[in-house]
Amino acid sequence: MRLLADCGNTALKIAIRGAEGPEDVRRVGSDPAAVRAAVEGAAELRVVSSNPAMLAVLREAWGNAWGISVVGEDLPLPEVGQYPTMGHDRILAGLAAVALYGPVVVVDCGTATTLTAWRPDAERAAGVRTLGGLILPGATACAVGLQRLAPSLPLVEPGTPDAAPMQLETPGAIAAALGIGYVAMVERCLTRLQEVTGIGQVVCTGGAAERVLPEAPRVADLVFRGLAGFDALDRL
């Protein structure tokens, strides 16, 4: 069995690397026993990581140096116009998104919300280039940051865009404001990026995609699609 792993900022996700792409995508906790159970019996593990601590847990669970390949370390990424610290998951999502849609803005709604513009580019070996984009804290990250900087305020779960604005208690006021304002913030960033790049197509991915941009097309396993198709890029 061949597995794919995405070590995100707050979650580890595992998928089977099937003949047609990723299969059976599931979230795995950071508990070492749960991670060991998730990779047990696999012969190959291909990993993209934006979380060194989670990657360390995954390496320990894997238990040896054989059969594990990390994008950006064992598997060099193609040159697509990225800047040095650009997240590898953003690049893989972009490669997959261009294959599906052509010119596209990818909105990845996770711990952070990233908006990245992509175009096909026949002059590059990968056939793709990035035009750059924007990074926002996710709605939950906004709530955590507010509580951390203002400890007297409660930590709340962000509300929804249709939340009532006339709140009469502090937790509700914070939750409603995040629900109403966060989507508007993402939409304004998206509109501005589309105005400058001329790209109309949008695709969303990530755990909060349905809440952030409910009307946009969604591909839940976009990063895994890029990771699963990485064989074609190994030769670039």
C-alpha cells in the first residue's frame, strides 16, 4: 500500500495513493499511536509538510529511513516562479488546479487562508507558473489571536455570515463579527487578486472552504491530487 500524507499546521491528513489519484482521505490526530496505526502496513509514504513537529511525529511513526519521501527534501519541487518560503502545499495545489481548470485562483481555507493565482506556462518545464497571492489568518486564528492579545476577552468559535449584528454580550459580539467580517475580508482579497490578474476561475480547498466561500467550486483533496501526481514531476 502506498500512502500520501499532508502535515498541516493543525492536522495530519492521510490518503491512499491509488491509480487514479488520492483515495480514502482521512484526518489523523497528532497522537503517536494514532499516527503509527494510520501508516502501519504501508510500503511507501509520500509527504508534504508545513509543520516540522508533525513531520517529526510522522517520521518516528514510520520507523525507518526507507520508503518515505518528503517534497522539498527528497523530491525537489519544479520551478514555477515561487519565492523561497512559499508553502509546498500551495505549490502542489496549484499544479493540480491548473491541470483541472487552466488559469485559476486557488483559495485554501485552513489554519491560514491563502489565495494564489496560477497560469499555464509552456516555457516552464512544469507547464505552470504562479503569479503570487495573499495570506490571511483563518477565522479561528483571528479569534485565537484576539484572545491572546486581549486575555480578558473569551475565545469563541467564529459565527456565520448571516449572524445577527446586534449582539448584547461579548462572546456573541466577537463570534458574529468574525462570521460577518471574515467572509467579506476573503471576498475583497479575492476580488482584488482577480482584478489584477484577470483570472476569473476560482477553486477552493481546505477544511473551512464551505464556510468561507460557499458558492465557489470546491476540490477537497486538491493538495493530495498534486502530491499523488508528483511522479510526472520527478523527472523535471
